[in-house]
Amino acid sequence: MAPAATLDVHPPNGPPTAEPSAGQPKSQKTMTKAERRELQEKQRAAKAAKTAVNGVNGKTPGKPKDQAASTGGAAKRAPEAQPKTAAPAAVRAAEKAKAGQASTTTDTMGKNQARGLLIFSHFGLPKPVNAAKGDIHPAIARLALQFSTFKITGANARCIATLTAFKTIIQDYVTPPNHTLSRHLMTYLSPQINHLVAARPMSVTMGNAIRQLKLDISGTDFDLPEQDAKDALCRQIDTYIHERIIIADQVIQETAGNKIKDGDVILTYARSSVVEKVLLEAHASGRKFSAIVVDSRPMLEGKRLVAILSEAGIQCTYLLLPALGSVMSEVSTVFIGAHSIHSNGAVYSRAGTALVAMMAKRHSVPVVVCCETYKFSETIQLDSFTKNELAPLGDLFSSFPNNKPRESLTLENQPNLEILNPLYDLTPPTCVTAVVTEVGVIPPNSISSIPVALGRLL
Amino acid sequence: MAPEPQNIPGHRAVETLVAKLRRRQVVGSREAALETAIVLRQVVSKARFTNIQQLITVIREVGRRLAEAQPKEHSVGNTVRRVLHNVREEYNSATKGSAASRNVYSIGKFVLQGQPRKQSGGAAKSDGRITLKENDPDDQDSFARALKPVLMEAIQDVLDELETVYDNVSKNAKDHVHSDEIILTIGHSKTVEAFLKSAGHYRNYTVIVAETAPSYQGHEMARSLSAAGISTFLVPDSSIFAIMSRVNKVILGAHAILANGGLFAISGALLAATAARAHSTPVVVCAGQFKLTPLWNLYHEYGALDFADPSSVLGFEEGKLVERVDVVNPYYDYVGPELVDVFITNDGDHPPSSVYRLIKETYDDDDHEL
């Protein structure tokens, strides 16, 4: 019932643009106000008559659609929207159609069904990447596919991939006549960015990089010939990547590497590109230490890290997250990476990091976060619910062990059973001992003053 | 005088159970306790003894062999201690007609004086005193014959209690869970499952089940709860901290409850309990009283360790990694008493600080070391 109602709802004063208007004699603009209102009333009356006639029939096709939508996951926001709009829609339908009985009862049924899902409904499952609408550059289409299938993961990797794709786009871009590059390029890039966001929600690193790019574009010299302007932009992008990611990582490697002493047992969680570099660098410079890699579903990225570290000759131990309590007493330092850091020092990172940091704090083990300054976010998040991402269902990452029977592990969404795989969580600043950035080692409470101290916006 | 293994009556049954325990064919602490009680019943029924001390020695010998077969399965030893305690109690009530404990040094005696003793059916059932002749030279079996019926009843009490554990734990489930609550649980404890299903009859609430890798018992639990009509979410262990801010209660099952109020639980329980403490969320442990263990030391983090198959963590399909990397797969975690708020047992609700008193009441001091 509810979906049918939402489709019927239209803004009170605007003309119903979603209506399949068959053969309207005049366009909306040319009609006078009175004529428009008359048309609206006619359409509303027709609809009310339809709902009065159809009653339950019209509502039941809506119900299976409701279920299909919630299991398909594409309309995760729909259950949230439905109870909100269901109430005013139900009131209106009851007034107009005088079929209030049918609509309100099916309404409450729909609400009870969605009640368990409401609390997580804002997470938003990734929508299936539909065929590219409009002019999507092939590089962006490819990148979006790689994002949605998790072939490229990690804040740094995604940002570098995005910027590299943008460089290609900028080089292929041709300013249309009567437009300036500095004004038009951004409008040209917007649908590309939206396509990427539709594949997977944007990471903070991508957001910061794009913001810097927008700044650069709007600052391009008006008089510059087009090719020079494009080259300048590409150079700026290259500088951004080089300075704020590559060089920053090298400085962090050295600084954090100094915190590793001979005989240490270093614990890390999942796979952070920065921590991987730190450990490899420390090993290459001759320090003798051993590593414990803690891993967890849904992504099981730690296996890859273990392969790389053991290839380099570091003695590694591998375990899953629940076993953490048994080994934490042996650990000397915990190194974790971050997706982003908020102004209050809270670390937004792969799901499970908060548990690692909390257990380390309980055993008085220092927790060192390795994070470049371009990952700083100006917002403050209070818990892991405000902003999060769900991994798609199914065994996308082949994360189940082979020695367990398959049917017991591949659970689908059933009535009363829902599977959630949040990808991120928030580590409170109290659990973090220090943050290593390219500008130094700072305590988590001072994160907000770093951009100001550096004279930068981000 | 320790009897030879072959001289223990019913030793074949004992050997069978020892083999099953050693091969870990007995799965679950309640199963182990039930099998132990059945074997002990057989042993006692076939035993020949002329005084009580002989019987107790026989039972202790059996208990020691069973406990050594699988030292991590604490419910075996607990059942033996329980049976010993009941046997002694029956004997005391039969000879002296009072329910006083043999121990004069027990602090439990001070606690119990003035309190109605927990009825294990001993004094009420034996009508009056049985005339017992210990060490009778003429009729060696008279003592045993007279006492055996009462002992059988005592062991049957233990069996009955084991069989009704789930019902008794879930008795007050609806008082502990209110409507629209969100409860977090991990692993697949049958006690917790019965508790939640019983509450589900009266209340409408949501359960979030953590997968508990690498055994993935959470999947079974989620399937069973959702089939019972309780709205369930299945999440990986990595998101326990993330969702904890919305969780109202954490309900855990236990493998063994230690004398200091701590417990051994499936690995992952420590993460859930610590995250709950960080969010000031109450932690409830549902367990039967047969899990109470009088053992206690300072090194529980190591005492809990029972390593399971590492191929569930890193399988042989990883090939090269397997030979270069150490893989750790502990099955149990130790959760300290400061992290638990209440133990819901088949004998009522108890805070962790009073577990020592329960142990004093349930077992005899002599039996702590079998």
C-alpha cells in the first residue's frame, strides 16, 4: 500500500510532473493559475475515485513490491520514507477516497513489517550500478565498476584512482563555445562524480581531493589558452597526489618507524596501505620485530597484508578478531590506519578498528594511528551510525572458510532475518594514543588545530 | 587405596566415556554433564562397598579419570563433585538425620545457619533413619543394599536438574527483556536460545547476533531465532563496537563459571563484554548451575586457551602462507567478573560477587581436587 501512496503524493502547489500526461492540450506554463488548479482538482478527484474503486486490489501489488525492494536492497531508504509519507498520505486518502479502512490497516501492517529495519534504514545499501546515463566518460564508467565490485579499496587507493581518471577526463575535455573552462569544467565533472558516488559512497579523501580540484579549476587564469589550462590543472593534480599522499606517506614511514624497536610485537588490523609501508620500511632498515595481523569479515583484507609482510621476511601471526583477547597481552604497540579523522580526534576506519583500539587501551598498549593530513574531515561524528556503508550481501570477498558447509554460511535475507555488514566504524579519541601525520606526531585532541596551524583550508 | 581400573564396577562404561571425551565426540557442556551423571549412576549401582569412604573413593577415582580425559570440559568434574556432595548429604541424613554438613571449617556453614538449606530432596525422602551397619563382617553387602536406593535418588536429582536447565533458566525471561529492546548475543548457546525464545513469546524485541568467526555459530543462532519469529539481525564481529551504542543488553552464554565470578565463554565474548562496559550496557550471562566450577587461579587468560583447528582461520588453499605464518585459533575467552552484571541460572539470578557462595553450597571442599 505504502509505495502506491508515495507515488500518489505530489507537492501541494506544484503541478504533478510525474503524471503520464496523455495529450495535455496546453503546456503547464501557458495555462493560467485557475486553469492549473482546475486541472489539479480534476486529477485528484480521478485518482480518489480510482483508489476508492480499487481499494485493496490497488494496495496488494504494492506490498510485494515493498518486500522486493527491501530485499533487493536498492530502496533501503524507501522503508524510511514510507512511514513518514504513509501517515499524511493515509490521512489524505482517508479524507478523499473514503476508503480509509483499507488504507490505514494495510498501512500499519506495512509499518510493523518495516519496524525492525527502521533503525538501520539510513545506512543505504549500494545501489546496483545502472547503465551510464548521459555522457559518462569511459574512464569513469570503468572506475565506478571497479569501486562497486571492490576491486579498488582503501582511502588512498580510491583517491589516487579518482584523480588519475579526472586527469584523463580533463585532457579529453573540450570547452564548448561561449563557455569558459573555469566555469564549465566543473559542471561537466559533476555528473561523472555523481556516477562514482552511485557506485559507492564517496570517501572523505575523494571529497577533499575534489574540493581542492574545484578550487584549482575556479582559480585557472581566464586568459590561458585551453591546452595550457588543462596542463596546468593536470600538473596541480599531480602535485596534490605527490605532496599530500606519496611524500606524506614517506614522512610517516620514517616517523612511525622510529616508534618500532627491536624485539617489538606490532599488532595491526585489516590492511592499511600506510601501515603496510611503515612495517616494510622498518623491516628494510634492519629492525627486528614480529607482526600480528588481526582480520575480520566482511572483507578479510588482512590476508593480503600477511602475504606481503611474510614475503618480505617479517615473522607474522594471523588471527581473527574474536581471538584478540588472547594475544593482546603480548603486544607492544598497535598501528592502525584510518579512512578519515574527525576534528575531535575520532578515527573513522574499517569496522573492527574500534574493538582493537578498545582492547589495546584495556591492556595499556599504545595505539598509533597513521594518517595523512589530507584525510582530516571538518565534521564531527558521534557514533558509527551517522555515516556508514553496508557491504553487499553474498560472498563477494570469499571470506568463509572452506571447511564449513556452504549452506550454513550463505544466509539470505528472510522474514525476520536481516544481514548487515557495516564496513566502517568510529574509534573514540580516548582510545587513541597518538596520530602520526606528515607534520608530526600529534595527540588526537589537537587534530582540529592542525589545518589552522598549517594555514590551509583542509 | 585407589582401586584398579578393572575393579571399578561398570568400568566399561567409564572407559567408553573417557574415550569419547578424549576424542571430543561429546559436544556441549550439558551433554558431557548428562553422560557423566549416567555413567556415575551405573558405577554406583554396581558398586560394592562396606562403608561410605569406599564408595566416595570409587566415585572420585572415576571422576578423576573422566576429568583428565578432557580437562577443558569443566562440567564433567562439576557433575562428579555434585554427585559426591549429594551422596555425602544422603549418607549424613540417613545416619544422623540432620542436614548438617560434614565440614566444620566451612564459611558456608555460617551462611547457611539460620537459612533453610537448599532442598536436594535428601532429608525429606528418607523416612527416618535407616539402620546402617558399616563394615559388617557377616553381611558385606548390607550397608550398600540399604543405602543404594537413596543414592540412586540423589543421582537422579542431578539428572533431573540437568534435564530441566533450559526451562528453569527461561522461567523469568520475560522479566528481563522488555518490548522494543535490542539485544546483542554471540555464539550459539542453547541456554541463551531457550531464554530468548521464551521471552519472544511475551515480548516483541530485536536480537542482533554476531557471527563469531571462525566457528560461525552465530549463523545457526540467527537461523533458529528468526524461525521462532524473533526479528533478528546477523552482523560480523567487526561491527560489535559500531552497533553497541544502540544495544540495550548483551546476553552471553558460558562454558564454565569460575569461583571468582569470571567465566570462560566462546572467543569473542570478551570483545562484546568490553565493548558493553565501554558503553555502560548491562551484560547478562545465562548458564545452568552445573557450569559452576570451584577451580580458580591467577592466569585465567591462559587457562581458557583451548586451540581449535587453524584451517578455519587460514585454510590450506592459501598454500604458501600456511608454512610461513603462525595461525592462532583459541576457542574460549576469559571474561573477568568486573565485566558481568548478573548470572541467570536455573537456580535464580546471582551477581558475580556471590558466585563463591553458590560454590560453597553446591560442592564440598574436599572435592575441589578430585
